[in-house]
Amino acid sequence: MADDTFTISDLEKMVAEHEASALRVKTIINELCVKSGLPLRYAPERLHHSNGISQNIRSDQFHARPLATCVREILEIRRRANTGPASNNEIFDTLVQGGYEFNTKTDAVAHVSLYNSMNKNPVFYKLPNKKWGLREWYPNAKQQPESEANAPVQNSDGLSKVKGG
């Protein structure tokens, strides 16, 4: 005889699933309001986990897509939702939630790989608080120093070239 009773844990999971669905719909409504020039119907801070990761990420949203494109999309979603820049961990967690595959042996290696990729890409900007945004958000910010490997050097003939190149 099968046990058809629900445990508290089962019911809590159902509540979480319903809340996540409601949050996705509220986020879509807010996005339509923005596109229509209307005020938001739902406070942005109530549409996200307390850690700032969007509830509106599909489980396949980042699957088989370029990393930089996915990170940019995450940051733009956060900007629209008024949650601001994100830490490396928040970006990593959102990528995984959205089905991104790092193809690394461990999560620790994937975290380092993500950090290095963003650090090398001029589209991304690392704030002093170690959170990441898009460089276009900070037009008055100083350029971050180039890495030593990519710093221009002068040849004996006075022409500049990149180290290692």
C-alpha cells in the first residue's frame, strides 16, 4: 500500500515552487511595465532571493551559450531589477541555475575560470567592493590597469607591441 501522505518538507517544497512561479510572473509584469513606460507594479527587492539571484532564470537559459554573453545577460537582468552588481559567487550560482556547463573538474576551478574570464574582458568592470558590473554603467570610472602580460612595451625601434606577441 502506497503512502499518500505529505510530509511538511513536501508541502514546503510545493509552497516554494508556487512562490517561484508567482515571482516569475510578477517579474514579467514589471518588465512589461518598464517597456510600456508605466510604474513598476511590484517592488524589485521583493522579486529576488535575499542574495540577489534572480528568480526569473530558466533552467536552460544559459545552456550551450558563450560565457561572456550569459554573464552580461545576468548583470542586465540584475540592473533592470535594481539589484545592482553581483559578486563572483552570485554570478556563478546564477549561471549554474541557468544550465551553464563550465567543463571543469571542480567548482573551485570553475569559480577561478569565471573570475579570470571576467577580469580579462573589458565589457566587465570590477568595483572596489569586488562586485562586477558592466563597464558601460561606470563611464567616469578610471580604466583598470592592464595585466602585466598585455601591457604595451617599446621595441628598440620605438614601436609599441604587446608582451608575448
